[in-house]
Amino acid sequence: MMSLQQIRRFFVTIILTIMLAITIAFDFGTTNSWAATLPTQSQTQIASMNRAKAVTKNIEGKAQEAIGNMTGDPKDQMMGKAKQVESQARNAAEDIKDQMKLKGRAKAVTKNIEGKAQEAIGKATGNRQDQVAGKAKQVESQVRNAVEDVKDTVQDILN
């Protein structure tokens, strides 16, 4: 019969093997990795890496909690649950970042559509003031997009 220490060592070996396989498959340590050669912006890669870290932390927590349940070790159980909570916090932070990034772009698109509609109404009714206001909203949309582009560029530089 296997002792609890042997069972624990077995699961730790399995977890480390899985982590090593993931590291090799995605080649996290080099710039020539599969993820780094994708034709996406570095901002997207960083966000994906942060999501991957959160998923890894969640799996690690579930495994540690399961080991704690099998061995009856409350410390492992609590540490596993803590890692799962950390994973949820990381995912929530990434969700907020995603929402904040889309917020500025969404406003720009909304202003552009608003401006085009107002300009079209102005042309249809012959109201010069609506036409000018519609054009102004479209220009505001372009400015908002330019601001978002600058934000993205600065964030890429800082990361």
C-alpha cells in the first residue's frame, strides 16, 4: 500500500510534468515561441499571458486542494483554495482591463454613427446646422480614436 507521502510525490510529479509540457509546448521562455510569432499586437499577447497565468494558478490550486483532501492536510486545502481565489482575482482584473480598453473605442464608434446620422438628417431636411453638428461629431470620433491609438502605443512601450 502506498503511503500518503508517496501519493503526494506522485501528484506533484504529475503536476510538474504537465507544467513542463505546457512550457515546452508554448515555449514561454523565448521570443521565438508559437505565441510570440502570431500576427497580433503585443498588448494582446500580454493579456493572453496574464489569462494563462490565471488558468495555471487555478489548476495549481485545484490540484493542491485535491492533494489536501486526499491527505487530510488542511494547510494544502486552504492553500489550494487561496490559489483558486487568486486566479479568480486575476481573471477579474483582466476583464476590467478588457472593458476599459473597449470603452474608449466604443465611445468613438458611437460618436461616429451619431454624427453620420445627424449629418444625413441635416442633408435630408436641408438643415445646415445639423449637417455641421454631424460633421463635428465625426471629427470628435476620429480624435477619440487617435487618443485610443496613442494610449495603446504608450501602453505597448511601457509593457
